[in-house]
Amino acid sequence: MKHSNLPQRYFFILKVVFSKAEEIFKQTKIIIFIGLLVLIGVLVAPSKQKWSVAPALGGTYIEGMTGEINHLFPLLKQTDAEKDVTKLIFSSLIKYNGQRQVVGDLAERWEISPDGKEYTFYLKKAKWHDGQPVTADDVVFTFNLLQNPELQSPFEEGFRGIEVTKKDSQTVLFKLKQPFAPFLFSLTVPIVPEHLLGSLSPSQIVVSQFLQKPIGSGPFQFKGMRKDKSLTTVTLLYNKNYYAPGPYIKKFVFQVYQDPNDLKKAYQKRKILAMLSETKSSGPAVRLLLPQYKAVFVNLCSGKLDLFLRKALFWAVDKNEIASALPDQEVYWITSPLFEQSNNTNSFDLQKAQSFLSRSHSSKEITLLSSPFPENIKIAEALKRSWERLGLKIHLITLANSELEKRVKNREYDLFLTGVNQKGDGDLYPFWHSSQATVSGLNFSCLKNPEVDSLLEESRQISNETERGKRYQKVAQVIQDEAAAFFLYQPVYYYQNYDIVKGKQETQGVTKADRFWNVNEWYLKTKKVKK
């Protein structure tokens, strides 16, 4: 009997075992399921949490350019290449943003007295690249130094007679003898360190090691410079103590070529990441628009070209002819020194030109002076073709450097083709006031008009931009009525770069170096951060 009950017992035991196993299996499935949910949650969590890409420190940026680098001292006359490099090394009290507006650089804020004669600047907490603090002493030293005739600084004339004093370690006061509305715009002068240069005379400074190994307070600090026969390399490192966000690019390298063709080849082969060009090629690029224009100035001092001939020349300017001569360049056609653009591209009217010419008693042989730059030669030849349709005889004269300067100073030309940079303040005084028609002045048309003089003098003492603009409009109208100049176009520059460079923006600057206005925000590397 006992043996007969064994199968039932085994069956019972097996049933219990399988029941327990089934229960354990169910629990295990639940655990596995929960585990999978947790794992999925971990994997999916980053996408549910809000993440964004932010600039990160790192990378080497290499930019190419043409020109020469002989020194890196920003208070002396500089080439474009030298200005580009020192723009990154040094800071100024103020700078221009991408819309050509004045913003603080070393200056935290500033105040202008009601009478417009006193400007007070309050400095940020900043350091020189050697770790020393930037103070009011550095600002006072810089402006006293550039005012010293012994230095022969190009900034000297703009600050002549202006008193600069220290109110405390972080506050500087500028005192003017009379109100000067454009003054604020002149304070983009780079500040240099008093603790390194203060014991030297101007004659000692210009031969010092500082010119080759500068120390500034800008976003990048000087590392080294190497010169070969056809290439100069300047290496800068990021300033970890910079007073503004960034910089994010760790190393900034300038490759300065002698031959423009070598520059283009380097860019095509990706040996450099960026270059500034007047022509746009394939690939990413941001525009750089400066307050520059090309124009032909009529020499009114000679009296050789009467008003009828000047009007005839104006109406015979064929801008389509000029456009054909510059097929790879983008330009904005303008009608005045206020950069007013033409409603239609061309004001050419040969019939109207012939009508004015028929009433002229001037000589029909005219000289057109220009520099030998390829762009200017192309424009001059296009103008020659346009004007010779009237039956005029145009003699092209192309001179360079000292020979050109001598002719211009002595006003030895009938017409002068050149480019003009009106800077950020838009002040027309240097170009159209009768006092500037002298040997050293920029009034190339030799315009001497009492109404214009009065308007320009008033404008310099009016801070209201609308009121200044009204006076400038009247000046532009006189220039047009007198046919004192023929305004051609505003050039467009292209800052070409490969798309691995981020943070660049289209810029309205004052100089080419203003393309670096937000260089501390550029980056090559990125990282993920939570929003």
C-alpha cells in the first residue's frame, strides 16, 4: 500500500515545485520588465531633459591675409595687417558693435556733461596679459603719449588740446575746450600699459621690444611671430583672464602672404580657415560693410572746369560701364557722401550731358589722376570711355606713393579718383570744409563755400543726430549743385570662412579690423549643456 502511494506523492511534490517555479518566473518577469523600463528611462532621459549646444574652449583658427607686419604698436601708423593683429591684442575704452554703434569695451559706462565739454569714463575690472590690473593711469598715459609730437602718432591731431586726467583708479575725465559731437567716436584708440612703457621716452618706445612682443588686455595675447621670405606667421593664444565672455578659440594664427595668389591657393587648399576678399567665391561668407566709397573729385581751385562741363561729366558717368569693369565685385551705388543709394543704378544721360557741354567754354582736354591699384585703373578706364563719348580728351595719370601724394597735396589734377573712409562718426568736416582745402587737408574738391562751412561747423556742436542729419543733407545738396564730385559706389567686403567656424556675423564696421568686433564669441568646438 505504501509503495502504491508514491506516484501521488511525487506528483504532489512536483506540482508544488512547478507552482513555486511559476511564481518565481512571474516575479522575475516583473523585475525584468521594471528593469527594462528603468533602462529605457535612462536612455531616453537626455532627450526629455532640455539640452543645447554651447561654445567650448579649443581649436586653432588660421586666417590668411596679404600685406606686411613690421611692428605691433597700435599708436603708430599701421598697415591693415598690423591693425588686424593688434585689434585682437589690445582693448579700447569703447568699440563699435556689428551695427556701427558705440558700445563699451574697457569702459563699463560713461557720462557726458550737459555742455558737451566733459566725458567721464568708468572702467571695468580688467587685466593686462601679464596679470597686472588695467587702471585709469594706463588710459591717461596712452592719451598723453599719443599727444606727444615726438611719437608722431596718427591720432595726435584728433586729441590736440584735450585734457585727460585721473579721477580715481577706475575713472578718467576728458575735458574739451568746446563741444565736439563726434568726440565719442574717436575713443576707439587702443590703450597701452603704463607700467611697461611709462619709464620710456617716445623715441625709446619706437625702438623697444614692445613693438615686436606687445602686451595688451584684449581677448588674445601675443605668443610669437615668425618671418620667412614670402610668409609671416603671427600666433596668439586665448586670454584666460579676459573681462568679457570667452574667448573660445584657444589659438589664433595669422598667415600673412606677400602674393594675393598664394593667399587664394591657401584658402582653396584649406591651409587657412578664412580670408577677407572683395569678391565672393563659393562657400560660406559674411559681409563687411564699411563707411567707404569711391568717388571722382573735381578740382575747383584751378577754375579750369566750369559748371557746365562739370554737369556734363556728371551726366556722362555710365555706372553700367563701371559694373562691367568690375564683374566679380558687389557694390552699392551711391549719390552722395551720406551713402544714399540710387533709386535706379544709373543716372547716365548722354543727351543731357551733351546739352550742358554745348554751353561750356572750358578746355576739352582733362586729366584724371588715380593710384595704380587694379580696381582704380579699371574704373578710370571705364570713366574715360564714358566721357570720350562726348568728344572729350581724357588723360589718365596713375601714380603711386610719394608721387601721388605730392600731386594731391598741390591739387595738380583736374579730376581725382580715390576711395574715402568717413569713419564711424560720419563727420563731413574733414572732407568739405574750406579749411581742409589746404595741402594737408582731405577736401580734394577744393570746395570753398560759406554756407557749407557754416553747416559743418554747426554740425560738430550738435549731438542730436537728426539735427546733424538735416545739415548734412544741405551740404550734400550744395555738392551736387556745384558738381564738385561724382559719387560712384560703396564697396562690399566678404569675410570668407569654412563652416566649422561659428559665431561670425554680418558687420557694419569702420575699419576692416572691425570684423573682429565679437571675436571672443567665435568658436570651433562645442559642448552639451542643460538649458
